[in-house]
Amino acid sequence: MTKSRPNKIAFQGEPGANSHLAARDAYPRLEALPCPTFEDALAAVTSGKANYAMIPIENSVAGRVADIHHLLPDSGLHIVAEHFERVRHQLLTLPKVKLSELKTVHSHIMALGQCRKAIRVLKLTPVVEADTAGAARHLRETGDRTRAVIASKLAAEVYGLQVAKADIEDAAHNTTRFVVLAAKPQRTRRGDGPVITSFVFRVRNVPAALYKALGGFATNGVNMTKLESYQLEGSFNATMFYADIEGHPDERPVKLALEELHFFSSEVIVLGTYPASPFRASFKASGE
């Protein structure tokens, strides 16, 4: 008897979180599975409880998402897709509450920071909560008419709240990039279209090692779209790098660049080769 597939996609947060919205938008036929932590979301895929995990990796306003770079290499999972989600923050209240009744606004620290102008205009006192959807749930439970929250439209639907003011984020470009993780790598073939290859690496302890390790990408004309460093185990000496490049490892320029990277690195872990999101093309076309 064949074991049935779970048909679920895991995300970190409570129902109504932006990660929930991203999972629903990218995979509308899959059931979204909320998880308390990023580790729990990854474990759901490893254990077979979910097909995929939708994990935020960076935001156009706030930068990279903490801890993710540390978790990906040790998860044993593979990046099989990417998804860009436009983040639209809504000011939510209990039904029939007027703006003049409000005194405080509750949300995740990132959401509060991305809506400073609206908070200042409304003269509300910001209060930091663990996450956006959790703040929405708590508002519904408390019934406090003086409290507003910043969360998604989905959170308003889930918890029966009203959108008092829509799209209050300061930056119109506020977008989060997610990576989709699976237990097995995706069979993305060379020539199927634009692809992204993601990997982490640690350079050897020799002079100009990083310069030499990355030189192959320049000499072979491989575009590196992202490069970030992060410390290992609290040490200022052990540094890992996360990188995204355009291209497939089977393409000759990419193969030669990766060979040079391996030569000057003590460790290289390819996290996945997957189709580039159409958002990248539209982003380039807009000139942003």
C-alpha cells in the first residue's frame, strides 16, 4: 500500500501571518501548516508531515531574516523554488471601532518599523509583539477597543477583524523573498530557462582567499546576485558565506567558477538549483 503524500506546506508563524499568505499565494492547492519556529517548519518537511516549507530569507526594507542562513545548511533540505511576496500592512481593529478610539498599535517589531509614518500620524503608541498574526489573535481575544494591530488582510479574515486603514507601509517596494524547501532536490535542467543556484561556502585560511574564491565568477561572466557573510558558533574567525548566482552548475561558465570556488574553499554546500522567479525579470524591466 502506497503512503499518501501530505499535500501540505509548512510555514513559521500563526494563521494569518505573511508567511501563511505567501504559502497560499504560491501553492493554493496545498494546505498551509503553521509551525511555532523555523526549526519546526523545516522538521515538518524532514519528518514527512509537509511536502514543502515556505521560509522567508530577506526583505527589501529590513534586510536578511535572522537565523535562516545558519539553519539551511544543516537542515538536509533542498531549495526547489523561490517566491517574492509584496508585503502590504493593514491597520486592523475590532469591528465598528473608530480611529479616534485607538491608543496603542501592536505588531512584530519589523512591521512597526515599516509603518512609522502611519503610526506617527495616528498618534498611536507602538507595542512590540512576537508576530503579526499573533497580535491579531490576541486583539480578538482581549476585545480591547483602544488597541489596533498591524497585520495582513488574511489575518483580518482569520480573526474577524476590520481593516481600519489599508496598505499603511512606508515603502511601496516592501517585498519579502521566500525560498521553498523540500526533502529532495528539484530536477531543474540546463536550458529550461533562467535558474538560480544557491550555496554556502567557507574559504581557506590564506591571504586574499575570498578574492581568489570569487574570481572565477568574474572571469567566467557568472552574475552573483547575492553574497552575505555570517559568523559560526559565536566565533569572529569562522566565517561562512551565502551566495546566489544566475546559472546552472552544468553550464560551462558556472562549472568552471564553482571549480575555482572549491579550490580556495574548505567547504562548499550547494543548497539548490531552481527556476528564477518571474519577479526578477519584472524587477529588472522596471529599472529598480
